[in-house]
Amino acid sequence: MTRIIHPVPLVLAVALAAASAAISLPKFQLFLVGQLAMVVIVTVSMTILMGGAGLLSLASAAFLAVGAYGLLIAMGPLGLPLLPALVVVVACCAALGGVLGVLALRISGFYLAVVTLGFLQVLLTLLKHGGDLTGGGYGLITPLLSFPGVKRLTVAHVSMASVFLAVCVIGVGVALMSSRMGRAWLALRDKEPAARMLGIDVSRMRILVFAFTSGLIGLAGTLHPLLLGVANPGSFSVHLSIFHITLVVVGGMTGSMAGAVTAPALLFFIPEYFSTLGEWRDFFYGGILLAALIFMPNGIAAAVTERFPRLRALSGGVR
Amino acid sequence: MSLLLGGLAIGGVYALIAIGVVLCYRATGVVNFAHGELMMIAAYAYAIVHDLTGSPTLEIVAAISAGAVGGLICFLLTGVVMRGAAEMSLVIGTLGVLILLQSGARHLFTDTPLPSEGWLFGDHNLTLFGVSAPANSLLILAALVVVAAAILYWQYATLFGRAVLAVAEDPWRASLAGIRVQSTLAISWLVSGMLAGLAGMLLGPVIGVFPTMGADVLFPAIVAAILGGFGSVAGAFAGGLIIGLLQTFTVVFLGGAVKEAVMFGFLLLVLLWRPSGLFTGPVARKF
Amino acid sequence: MTALFEATNLSATFGGLKALSDFSLSVDVGEIHGIIGPNGAGKTTAINVMTGFLPRREGQLLFDGRPIPPATHLLAARGIGRTFQSPSIFPGLTVRENVMTGGHVWTRSGLFGNALRSSLALTEEERLSTEAVDWLDKVGFGRDPDAAVGELPFGELRKLEIARALMARPRLLFLDEPTAGLTFEEIQTLRNLLRAIRTPDGAPISIVLIEHNVPLVFSFCDRVTALDKGLVIARGEPSQVRRDPGVVQSYLGLVGDSEPAATRPPRPVRPAGKQILEVSRLCAGYGRMTVIRDIDLNVSEGELVLLCGRNGAGKSTLLNALTGFPRPQSGAVSWLGGRMDHLPVSEVIRSGIGLVPQERGVIAGQSVDANLRLGTIGLRLGRRDFAKRREEMLSLFPALGPRLAQLAGTLSGGERQMLALARVLIRRPRLLLLDEPTIGLAPTIVDQLTRIIDTVHRDGLSIIVAEQNVGWVAPLADRAYMLEGGHIQASGRPDEIMRQDQLTEAYLGRQVA
């Protein structure tokens, strides 16, 4: 299982390679790939949270929003340069996530889902009525940015950076889930008493996983305004959170990173290809969610490896 | 005074829905996130039949049947197809139904609200205690009381009602008495759906008929149910009224924008103080 | 030498009932200590209090002379481990990964260390992996360590759980019913393993064993503590405890040397009616645990059949499986000529069989009257018919009369049992299954029950009674089966099977020298 070890340089190299390969794509495809990268980061995080630690959260859209707005506000009124702003925003998301984690200790299961939903609603209300700071219902527009060494930060640059980040996050996800931390999360998800008896501090692990994954989702959120040029409240609704949950369900609620990567790829591009699907996209996603729950309870990765057992060696290590 | 009545009216709406959700949970063990959508399809059914026939009886039948069908679909999903699945999976399953129904409605009917002012009592007003209130709102309160009473009667006076409670409390021992657990569950879902249908029909004229009408009121209703301990009709009733009053007073004194924040904050405080809600129902929650 | 582990004055209360009182235990280094006691004696409660799963309101726990913190996850760091009644294997991890989680307590690498694969993380991971495979070898685990746990046979799951517990390097290990569900050979393997295991530095591991398999405990443990009704009734070396009359009585229900059926004049032999229930090669259990194997038994009309055997022998599982929950894993059950083994419970009940389960078959949240009413569901009784039947039940169980409106959950133990029985009898079944009906009841109530059961039996009702304390029912029985280790060990007339010495030997094992 620990055969496929991903030391840091290897991941960075692959990430750079992927990013460079991405340059060769035509502009529109590059833009889509950048968005896909964003979604992959979120899916990896939610897979760790839901599939790994077994915590149902409807707040993923909220952390994306905090990331998006946070970056613009940090760079705008607060005047921070890009990188420090990123760091601050991600840290804030991690802290907020930690708070949710503490809440999760006293409130469990379904109630937690409702509380995270409430968190999302409150945040959206704040954003819609935040006056000039948040741009109200229209949101904020990303200013033109420059970056040392690059005159103007274009969508192409950001897309490449997204791909780079996504590969790094996948690497982190794989590393974590196949490590002592991932095992501890999977243990406390399924058999909490036995986990406790083996010395696993369940409370601490729950807070950690919430903080960490929220930080990562916040990071993905910062890419949003950079790629799309705007941040407005309409993009961060409950439906987005449910979409993320759908992705995890389709990918497999087993903490499998293979699923976390294939699910977004599939679900992201299929509607693009079936453009007639356009309007019925939501309906399509709802149907996929139910179909996945019913027919593929362990997700795509597991369903595939059941059919093709030889692939198990590949995905078995890549949890 | 009118503030109080207004709060109670809204609270009545939430209470009605909360009772439906709690009842469903107590009987089947599943929290139906799609309950709001069942209300919505019932409202649309009413609207369609209203346009087609204008016959009050048929309209009511349509609404309640739509709700019943919705309940049956939920039963088939959670009680048959996904029987025995983990709680998280079942919750997500109801989320799936939510999306299907909501987006389906969106595309069939678009987001524009359907005209619903002519429903039921239209815009007649009744004067009560010197205050004039829309008849439809009062109808909701009246329906709430009737429904709550009817459910309590059903649960405690009829054999089937007792069987439902028995199944909720202890499925194995219930089956040892000869109770058919699956059929009981199916009927419980059906009744829950019918209640949703009734609520949808009553809400139509009050809040309008549009695809997200159910989801909009479901969240406060679920908060109300949680406050009520998710255990009993009485708890849901009280929880609904509390949320209704809380919301009305928030809107008047603090402005409409913060009403969600206040509700969420209130919920959080209550849960931190008493993680099982304000009242404890007779059946222990599974959370 | 101070004891390694010392518990004093532990107690636990559930809803008004004192499940454990003044419990104390002391375990030396390298000692293997057994805890025995009939159902409900408080064994698992005791372990739960000692390992932090139940709040500790009074009393003291010392390990190595120092007090133990109440939080469970801190116990592992001190060197205390535990397994559970049904193996708590993590389904999301492979076999090897399961064992590796045992090493969580002595590894240090954190979130970032593991995310970035620091050298500490990598070295620890390597060590965990090799040591895990080591432990799997030591416990005799015979499968591929990288297999998923889903298809493992039950015996391997138990070994896996022990390997995982040992990986955490405990100095004291609590084992909760480790032999439940294992075959004879597997039990022997486990015995040898437990005797031989040592910590990595060669020190012997102390073991506290909770078991229903009393013969095993007596043959294997250095010292034994016997519990009954929440109190310690005996403690000492196996031979001592086995001789203790209190222990014998707690298991057999016989006082002194009163002989059951054997020496009393046999009942008038009634001509056997036709066979109504036939069970052949029945296997059943919970999840993947098989508790009863290859059970053959039959019941003829009008018979009272006794199913005796010690706790854990499978009596409850057998009766429950007959009614459909748990669904039999294999074998056939024929009732009145038709196959019944795949019917849902409600249909079995509706076809004329009634079961009074061990923990009282009443719906606690409803009134006595409601319970009786519910018992008639599906019979479509009119008001008058129901009233008539209810009257019949009330004449049989007069104690229920004044309590019709009372919530079943608030009844006393004896009243609850009466209600459970009434609820089944109101249906007029043709076969009545009783699972340990006298457990936890006062002698006067036992007498009442005995009379009632005798009455309905004489009226022609066929009955199967599963009992550990056979004293009251042996005189009433027409035939008996002895269940041991999930198999039918003996069958025949009660007096043939149940001489006291035979029973004692079956329950408690041969006398230890």
C-alpha cells in the first residue's frame, strides 16, 4: 500500500509538467481546465472531510466564498499584495473551519449538516448586504493584477497556476490519506470506540480535518475571482455545496483520491459536451447523485476496480 | 399585537412544516430534506388543476395526491432501494430528490411565480380580536391546530397510529407483535407526503408558488424542528411558533437582512446549551 | 509487588438500576485474569467503566500505581488496550492498514509532516508497515495482508483485531468475549496465542478476559472473578471459584443439591401429537459471526421442549432465528408443513408462532392496554372480540388488570414479563417460544410464571423454553435439548439429560484439580 510513495519533488515536478502542458491548450480549453482544477481541489478536500472523516458539511460553498471575497478584500481595501493576501485568506478559512470542527464535537450528524447550512446562509446574507465592502448583490470585480516577472496576470497564467496547485493538492491528499492521519480519520469515521481505544484523539482529529480542508477550499476559492474576474453571491449557493457533495458521492465516499479526481473530470466535462443539456444541468446532477448513491455506493473508482481487478493495484495505493 | 399575530402566522407555517418533518423522522428514521419540494409539487398540482377545472375539491385532491406520490417516491428510495444504507447516505439521497424536483420544476415552470392569490379564500380578510388578518393566514393556523390534533389522535387512539409509534420505537419488537414494518413505513411516508401536500396548498396563496418556495421555508422549519428536539408533535409546534416570532421581531427591530443570522445564532446557542434541543420527545433521537 | 492494574469501588447505574456495585479488580504483571457471570451480571459494564466508555462517578483506577485519566484515548498511551464483543475492524482500511492504526499511539508525525512526507513520517510509516505484518504473523493470520477486510472469515477477523490491539504495545489487554463465534480449533489457537504473546521487549502481557465460555476460563486463567447482578460474588483461583456454591447457583439456578426432574416421579407420558415444527441443519448468527451450526430439532403438538445450555451457547440466537431475525444463514425450518426460514418476522408471527424475547417483548413507550391491542394487529378483531380476549389475559395475569393505563416502560420486571407473555398469548399462537423467561425475576414471580406456563401447556399449547436456570421448568418439560458451543450436544427426556452433575459440568467444565 505504501508502494506508491509521493515525495515532494516528484509531485512538484509532475505539477510543473502538467502546468506547462496546459499552456499548449487553446485559450478556452485552458480556461475550462483552470476551472476544473479549482473543482478538483474542492473535491479532494471534501473527499477527505466526508469520505475520510465522515463529516457531512454543507459549508463548502461558504469557504469558497470566503476565499473569493477574502482575496479581493485583502488586496483591495486592505492593500495586501497577492501572495500575502492568499496566505491570510487561507489561514482565515482554516480558522473558521476549526471553529466548525469544535462545533462538530458537540453537535453531530444531521444537526451538524444543518448548522453548516446555517453558516452558509448567514455568510451569503452578510455578503449580499455588506455594502461597499462586498459589493452587495452584484459582488466585486477583480482588479487588473500584476505579478513580479509578469506584466499582467492573465487568465492563462491563473489557469496554469490552478493546474499546478491542483496537482500539488492531489499529492497532499494522497499522502495524507495513505498515512497515519488518513487511517486515523477512516478509523474514527467507522468505529469510534475502537479508534479511541487505539489512542486516537477523536476530538482533535475532527477539528484538524475541518480546519485543514476548509483552508484548502478557501485556497480554491481565491482562484475563483482570478479566473472568472468577479465574485458575486449568486455563485456560492446551497446548490454549489450540494454539487460538491455529489462529486464526493460519485467519486466514492471512501476517501479515495482516485475517485476525487475522476468525478470532477467526468461531471465537469459531460455537460460541456452535451450542450443541449445546458438548462437541465441541475436535473442531470440530481439524477447522477441518486444513481451514484444507489448503484455505485463506493463511487466510480470502486465500481471500476470491481470490473477491472488489475487496476486495483494502481488505485489501492492511491487511496 | 398585530406583530404577535403576524409572528404566530408565520410561526404556524413553520410549525406545520416542522411537524411534517418530525413526524416523518419519527416514523421512518429519515430526515427528509426534500419535504419542501413535496410541498412545492403539491402547490403546482393545485395550480394546474385550478387552471384546468376550477373545482375546489379536485384542486385539493390534486395537491394532496401530489404530496402522497412524492412521499411514496421517498419511501421507495430510502426504504426499499437504499434500505439499510448509512444515515449520511440517506440524507444525501433526500438531497438528491430535492435537486431533481426543484430543477425539474424550474425548467417546467420557470422561476416566475404562478398566480395564486385567487386560491382558497382569496384575499378576504377576517377580523379577529379587533385585528384584521388575511383569511388564508388564519386558515393556516386553523389547519395547524386541526392537523396537530388529528395526528395526536391518530397516534394515540388508533391501532395503526400506535403501530407506527411502535415501529419507530423498536422495529424488532414491533414485528414480534405481528406488525408489518415495511408496510407501516410506506404508509407513514404516504401520510407525511400528504401533510406536505396540504402545507403546500395552504402556503401557495401566502408566499407564492415558485420552484424554490419549499426550500425557502424548509430551512427555518428544520431549525424549528431541531429546537423542538425533533421528537414530538408538540415540540415541533412550539419550535415553529418560536421561530416565527423570532423572525418577525428580528425583521421589525433589526431589519430583514439579519433574520437568517439571528436564527442561526439562536440555533447555535440553543444547541450548545442543550445539544438535544429545547424539548425532549418521548422517542430518543438517533443523532 | 504492587499490582499492575488496580480498580476499586467502581459502579454504574442505568436508569435507576444499579448495573455494577463496588466492583474491584487487581491484575498483576503477566497475569491472565478471567471475569465470568451470567447475562446481565455486569461484565461488559465493568470493562466499559474501566476503559472510559462509561462515566466513572466513584472509585479509583490505578495503573502502575498512578491514577488513570478518564478519557479513553489516553489509556492506550499508558499501555492499556481492548478488543470488543464483535470485532471492531475498520472497514475502510485493508488488513495491514487496520493493524497499522494500532501504531498510532506510539508514532509522532503530524498533519503537515505526513502531507509533505517528511523523513520522520516516512520512517515511521516503514516501521508501522513491517511491524504490522510481524504481528499478523504472530497471531497466525493466514491471508494476504493487503486484502480488504470485507470477505474475511470471522475467525480471521478476531485474529486481526487482536493483532491490531497488540500493535499498540499494551501491557494490559482487555478482551471482551474473544471466543464468541469461534470454532473449537480456533479457540485452541487463540488460547495458545494468548499464552505466548509478549511485548516487543519480552515482558508478558497481562490479560483480562471476559467470557461466557466458563470451562475455557477455568482451564486457562490464573485467577477468576465471578459477577452476578452487578456484584462480585467470588474471586480466586479457578478451582476455588468453580466450587463456590454462589457461582454454581448463578449459572444453574439450582440451590444446594436439589435435583431437577431426575428424582421426581416422571410426568404422565402423553401420546405425542403430530410434528408441527421441524428444523434441519440450521445455521445462524449475526453479521458474519455464525453462532449456531447444524441444528436439528423438532417439536410435536402439545409438547413442552426445553432448550438448555450455558450463556453464549446459542439459545437466544436459535429462538430468534426461528422467527426470522436474524435470518438463518443456511438450513431449513418447516412450520406446519411449510417452509418458514425466509419469511419476515411479522409473517412468522402471523402464522401462529409467538416469541417472548429475552429482554422482555414489550413496547416501553406505550400503555399496557396498547401493548395488548398491538398484539392483536392483523387479526381484525372487533371491539367486543378484543375485550373478550383481553379479559382472558387479565384472568391469567391479574397483576395487569389495575395497570391497563400504565406505560409499559414503568412496570416492574415481573409485570413486564407478564405483559410480554400476555401480548403473545392474546394472539392464541400454536407454538410459544420463551427466551429465558425467568431471568432477573424474584422467586415468587418465577413461581407464578411456572404455574401460568404449566396451565397454558396443559391446555394444549406447544412451547419451547430456552433456559439456563433449569430448576423451575425441568419438571414441566416433555423433552429437552442441550446446546453447547452452538451445537446440539444431547437430546432426549429431561431426566436423561439433566442430572445436576452433568449440567454443572456442561456449564462450568470439569472440576479443576
